[in-house]
Amino acid sequence: MNESYQSIKIIDDDKLSDPSEYLADIPARLISGVLGLMAFMVACLTGLMAGNPGFVILTRAMLAMLLCTVIGRILGIVGEICIREYVSKYKDSRPRPQKPSQLVELERAKLEHDRVVAHMKKAA
């Protein structure tokens, strides 16, 4: 049971120096899509409530969707830039503490001890 999780390797965050490596452009696409669909829905409902013909409603809804999709993409990109800057500043101002050498040596000794005990249990 103990050895099942010890084979998992933890990836060091220091290798990811550029925040864009772990922040994808998903927020920009998500905001863009949601804003576009909301504009389409609002334009359709407004046109139906006003009693406009179907062609006019759909034309205006498509234009609203296109415009709001572009605006949403721009807002999403601005948001991503803000988040990347904040994450970079946060990680720079709070470096990851290093383990004391005694603790590292103690953990190594414990792992060696556990390995010897497991070997002795198998032999017994």
C-alpha cells in the first residue's frame, strides 16, 4: 500500500517560468462564446417582443452575436493578460521554500528503512 503512491513523480513548478505555459486561451474563447450567444438571445427576444418579422429578427441577432463575440474575445484576452501578470507577480513575491537538508536526509533514511522492512517481510 505504501509503495503505490511513491512512484508518482511531482513536477517542479520552477520549470514553468512562463505563465502562458499553463494558462491556455480558454477564458477568452469561453467569454467570447457566452457573450455572443447572450447577444443573440437578447436580440431574438427583443425582436419577438417588438413584433418584427423573422428575417429582420435573425439578421439583427446574427449581427449582435458577431459584434459581441468580437468584444468578448477582446475582453477575454485582456482578462488573460491581467491574470498572467498577477500570477507571475504572485509567484515571484512568494518563492517556494526549500526543504532543510536534515529533513531531506530523514525522508531518504525512512524510505530506505521502509524498503528494508518490506524486503524482510517478504523473506519471512
